[in-house]
Amino acid sequence: METAVKTGPVMSNVLKDMENMGHEQVVFCHDEATGLKAIIGIHNTVLGPALGGTRMWHYSNDADAVEDVLRLSRGMSFKAAIAGLNLGGGKAVIIGDSRTQKNEALLRRFGKFVDSLGGKYITAEDVGMGTRDMEYIHMETDHVTGLPEYLGGSGDPSPVTGYGVYMGMKASAKYLWGNDSLSGKTVAVQGAGHVGQYLISHLVKEGANVMVADIFEDRLKDCTSKYKVEVVDAEKIYDVSMDIYAPCALGATLNDDTLDRLKCSIVAGGANNQLKNEKDHGRKVMEKGIVYAPDFLINSGGLINVYGEIAGYDKEVAMTKAEYIYGVTLEILQYAADNKISSGEAAIQYAQRRINSIAKINQTL
């Protein structure tokens, strides 16, 4: 089922990137009959099997898809570690338009690829995917979480993800302003998908002034029909005055261009890989005096939720564990300040320490 990987510079770059980022395995998947083109990235399995969602997106080129799966799977290792879960980090991307190209045959074929890894990778939903899609994948493999509740799964993980982001945002406010109330604060939410809307519901309930931007008009209409929010043009969200910027769509929105335009005191959102360049842009955020809540920390609620399907699901337990994000966020922000490093660096050190300690235990067994 798996296609032969091209040799030459392309393959060399992938292998080099894997080495630099510490990946164990990357699987390239292709099926002519269904049109499936997918990549599965397995970063680290020291703590347990690599669990991470499958994203379906129309990438401009294959290189962007490879970069995305490598960065996302690495982030999942840190996310699982910092959340205290016995999981490794993995991620998958299906290259294509989820609104026009996704169907049962394609997803079931992808499920066969997941199954071929024998449980080393467990998938779940991500951008462009939903619980119904997990059901199709489950027809071909047991190595899937985020299943509908009628199949014994936990359903949509977005409520727990959104709540965790909300906890991380409140902790950031507490750290910066000495008070975690978001009432009267202006929050710009970029992305009105599932996670973005659950976050918005908490913010509106608390009395925050919410602005929202999205590239899809139907999402904006759905959002404005339920909540009192101000719609902002997707290209102009970086230019509006705000207290908190909450990226909840795709990654790399904190870059050279946007950081020169952003007018905010806190960045706290649900998107993965918000820093285009982890080191350089993390430092730039710090130099601008912006408090950055590390993405893989505060958006770990979704992973906490689907992990419950493996350990025995209880929604109240998942929500309680998501509340822990508040305390860990405060700890990370203070550690970063004390050691004069970016909060992103602090969070990675925190996660890596746990991975390294368990690796040492495994070596002695």
C-alpha cells in the first residue's frame, strides 16, 4: 500500500529534518483508487504509543505537508509529556480539500495504513475531520480515538480543548495583571471552528469583548448567530487593538510580519505551532513584552479527552484534568521569567525532562 519514497534531495531533506527534530518514523501513504495522499509522523514513543490527530488540508505543495506533520507530531510528544499522559507524539496529514475530497472510501483506506503500524500510532480528529470520519477510519482499525459516543467513544474533544485554552488564558491574565478575570478584556479569536467557538462561549459568558475572524463565511454566520461578537476581516486581525490574541486556526501565525503588527499583551490560543520559528519568534514575542501561553500546553485538553478512551472515559475527569492547565501555565511562565528564557523554551524543557527521565527508567528494565 505504501508508495516508494523518492530518493535524492527531497528524501535527504526529510531524513535530515527527522534527525534534527528527533523523529522515529515517517510513513508516506498513497492509494491511486481513492486518491489518498497522506503522511504519518511518529516523533517519540518513550512514554507510550504515539497519539495525535489526523488533519486534512489543501496544502500548496507536498513540502509544506511534510513540514506540518513533522512539527505537529513533535508538538504532540511535548503535549503528552507536559499533560502527564503515558503517550508519545504522532500526527498525520491527509493532503486534500476536506470539504470536497473527503469520503468514506478515502478514510477507510487511510485506516488501513494506520492499522498497518500495529498500534504504534493512534489517530484522532483534527482540522478538517470529525467524529463521523473517525467512525469510518475505525471500520479498518482499532487504533483510533475520538469516536462517537454511541460507539463507546468520547465524542468531539473540542469542548475540553476549548476549556483548557480558556484555563491557560486566565492563568496568563493572572500572571500579567494579577487578576484572572477576563471581564471587559478584548480578545481576538482567529478561527471560528469547534475549538474557537467553545472558547468564545466561555469568554462571552465571562463578559469579555470578543472579536472573531475566519476564512469561512459559514463559520462566521454560525458563530454570530449564537454569540454577541464582532467580526473582523481575516487579513486585518493582526492590526486591531486587543488585550489578548487567540489563534485557533492553523499554525505559524506568529511570524516576522504579524509580530510587527500585533497590538496585544497576551497570546493564548488553541492552534498548534503558532510560532513560525520556534526559537527566533519565541524570543521576539518575549522582547515585545507579550506573555505567550505555549500552545502545546494550553491546547492539551483535546489529548487529555481522547486519552480517556484508552484509560476509561469520564467526561468530568477530563474536564478536571483540563483545569490543571491553569496551574502548569503559571508555573511555566514564572520559570521562564526566572531563567530569562522564552515561555516556549521553558515548556519544552519541562516536557523533555519527563521524557528523558522515563527513557532512563526504560533503559534499566
